[in-house]
Amino acid sequence: MGITKVAIIGAGTMGAGIAQVCAQAGWKTNLYDAFPDGLDKGMKAIDAFWEKGIARGKTTLEQKKKWATNLHAYQDLPAAVKDVDLVIEAVPENLQIKARIFHVLGIETKEECILGTNTSSLSIADIAAASGRPEKVIGMHFFNPVPIMKLLELVKHDQCSKETIEVAKEFGDAINKTTILVNDVPGFATSRLGVVLGNEAIKMLADGVASAKDIDTAMVLGYKHPMGPLELTDLVGLDVRRDILKNLQESFDDDSYAPHPLLEKLVSENRLGKKTGMGIYDWSNGTAEETEMPEF
């Protein structure tokens, strides 16, 4: 199955990034969001990324113009997914919301359309069941920022067809990602390891083992991580990581996955990381600056 037309559901940070790389791959790319402000913000984020690339001499104005002709904004879901070859959903980590969307996708997309979900922790089988054609559904877990991060984690459930897996791998190759294939278990491979490391780093910060910067520097220089676990938590979103931990805690019935109280406190204060300007670090000036932690 050749891909010529794709639709991305959700114009947030992840959805916009996925739409960007699809447009750059040469496909007609429909970006849908139910909220006009969110759709506008997503389109502007893509344009700003392209402009930054031009300013840095990494891309050209001609490339941007070509990519932009592939990108189309939609507020009507059935219209956005009509006759597309691939849909990738990238809405918030809420099973009920995702299930409602996949129910609509099962009705409104053509029968051979592949349906991907960018969930980082939810059951692919549960999401797939809502579509009415689970064999066409696969997990496609991207990483932030999508245009830069090279990994695409593909997640197969028991009813996922071999053809769907092969198309997903071909899609990953076409957008210059390295794909890994994992089974549909809570947290998959990446989220499960990532949130455990991040939660332990928050515990170390709360216990006064070292400063946030020093904990992060230890992992960057000592273990060759591209960034430390605390800065990465801020980049991903503290609320996202908290929700993944809770899902793991419930799925495995294991309190070792329980979010640390400091993480819960930061989320309750809307200190969600870079997206709100404040998290474990202060991002108000665009870079990670150390700041005081609240009492918990």
C-alpha cells in the first residue's frame, strides 16, 4: 500500500510535529483539531519551525513553500480523513477520548486506511477495538520534538495484521525514523523505562541528593544521555509523565510506579514543564534555569 495522503488528529505539540514531517515527506497532509485556537497554534508552530530552519541555513524558502502546499488545516473530522491512506491520532492521553475518535475513524475512513495512535502508555488493543477494524490499528509512538527525534516506537496488539505493521515500518522509513517493534504491554518499552528514571530523579531531588542541574549533568556526562531525566520530564510534560506512572501503577498493581509526591505537587500547581513556562526548571527565558521546589 502506497501512502499519498495522511491525516493527523490533534494539533498540539506532537500532532503538529507529526504533520510537519509528513508534509516534508511529500504527502498531502491534513491537520485536524476540534479547537480553532489549537489548530491555529499548531499551524503557526510548524511555520515557525520552518522559518527557524531557513534562518539557520538548514533549509530554503523554496523548500518551505513546497512543504506548505502539502499542509492543510481542518476543523471537520470526516472531511479531514476522507480518502486518506493513513490517520495518526495525537490527542491527550485519555482512553475515552481516543476511543470516541477511533469509533468515528472506523466509520469515516476507507476500509484499507491504516489507523495509528500516538499514545505513550494506553492499551493499543482497547483503542483498536473502538474502530471496528482492529487489524488496521497500530501504535505509533513519536518523541518530542518530532522533526528531530529519530525514534518511532511501533506497538502491535494481538489482532494487528502483518500488512499494517509493514506499512507502519515503511512509513517510518519514509520520514527518516528508526523504528522498533514492541508488544502491547503497559508503558511499552520507552515510556516504562523513561518514567521510572524520571520519577527516581524527582525522588533524588526531593531527598536533597543533588540539585536538578547536577542530577541531569550526571546522566548526560556519566551515561551519555542527550539530556538529563529532569529536563526531559519538563520537556515531555509533568502531567503526561504523572499519568503514565499512574497507568503503570494500576496496570501492574505495583506501587513502585506511584508518582512521587513532589511530582503530584508540581502538577497540582500547573507547573507542567516547558509548555507552561515552569516545571522542575524555570523556562520563562526559554532555557532551563533552576528554581525552588514547593513543599509537599
